[in-house]
Amino acid sequence: FYSGIGGYHTALSLLPNTPFSVVGAFEISSNANLVYRLNFPDTPVFETNLCGLTASKLDALTQTPHADHVTSEANHVTSEADHVTSEADHVTSEADHVTSEADHVTSEADHVTSEADHVTSEILFVMSPPCQPFTRQGARKDNLDPRTESVLHLFDIFSELESLPDYFLLENVQGFEFSQTRDRIMAFFSQHGYHVQEYLLNSNQLGIPNSRLRYFLLARKRPFPVDGKEGTIRREVDMGTKVQPALSQYLDVNPGPEYELGDKFLGKWGRLLDIVTPSSTR
């Protein structure tokens, strides 16, 4: 939800040994969707106002194709076993051999069917709702701001889903943690038995040369392994030792004059800019 140009999708792609499938990306901005489709052409992108999204639409997207695939494979192997058993009935000179083959394939079918019974696809909902209603530089109208309608609508329809997701990840600006919108979302998690952890983290804490403090909410059905009272805002996360790379690792060597800021812009906004160099680490 609020998929933008695919930041969450990119982040998931960087996780080692973590197979996943994005079954739907929802974004109202046509320009953002153009970039998303260019980056991830195989992902369904829905250009829509989330206030019009329904629970039935989400239910249709969050099926378990992997389990269906394994079940289909089991059916195929079972069919193969039936074929070999039939062959055993009609071929008398090699009946023992073919019957043995049929038993083997039937056993394989039972194994794959058992695998299908145990396959479960865990569902993760990720979202970055509009931050303007909560930013410290804005009017901070919170749930009275029309831009919060979509996220509140989402959590209303989540209660109507046939099967709730296993995980939630929500990102926003500092200040969201004190909002009534956050309180309503937390009420949803409490009602449906989720465990929640909240964070205020700066991207430079994760080894990224950018100073950007953001609020993160993680919710899941199983308890978290890390001890700590829910409702406490955590400001640290154990990521091991991180070496801060320089900005030069992310910059084009010769970006071209079209990316230079003009004198008129600098005269008006230059004093508000955080001027850094290629060797800067934040």
C-alpha cells in the first residue's frame, strides 16, 4: 500500500534466502506507478484511491499460489501412479516390476501431498501512509486531515478479511507515535491479538549515509523474541557493526549540468539545504 516507486519491493529483494512474491502494489500517483512498473514489470500495480478498496479485493489477492502449485504437483503424481497401476493390471509378464513402480510413484504422490498439506504462505502488509498530517512542520491535523482517510479505511476493511495477514510493517514520520490515527491502528491490533513493536530509527543507524529519522511499526501474530514492554518506542536495533559508507558510493561521477541547482533556487532555498560533499557519511 502507498507503494511509490517500489522502495519496499527493493528492500525485500535485498534480503538473503527470503523468497517472496508481491501480489499487488497500490498507489494513486501515476508518475510513481510508471517508475514502479519499469522497475518491477511482473508485479500487478493498481492505480487507485485506497478509500475504494474492498476486503473481497484483498482476499482475492492474498491466496496461496505456492500451496496450490504443490497440490497440483501431488495431483499430477497421483495421476501418474494411477496410470502405472493400470499398466500393471494389463501387463502380466512384468506385473511385479510395474506394480512395484506404481507403489513407488504412489508413495511419491503421498509425500508431495503431505508437503502440500504443510505449505503455508505467510502474508505481509507494508505501508507508508501520507505523512503530512503528522509532520512537525505541518498543521498536524492528524485524523482530521483528509489524507488520513485512506489508512483508516484500510484498517476498517482489514477486519473484514477472511484471513488476516501474519505481519504488518508501517512507516511514517516522527510524530506519528503520538497521533490519534496511531491509536486507532493500535486498537485494531489489540482487537485481533497482534503483538506490536514500535521504533524511531535514523537511517544512518543502519549504515546508510543519510540522516532521516522515521517511525516504524511492526506487528505480528506470534510474540516477538525480544523482551520489552509493548508500547515502548525503541530507538535502537541490533544490526551488528555497521561501517558508514561515503556518499560517493551512491553518486554518479559526472551527473551532468542538468542536475545542478540554479542561482535563483539557491538564493531562495540555499540556507535551508544541508550541504554535504562526496566524502560525507551522513
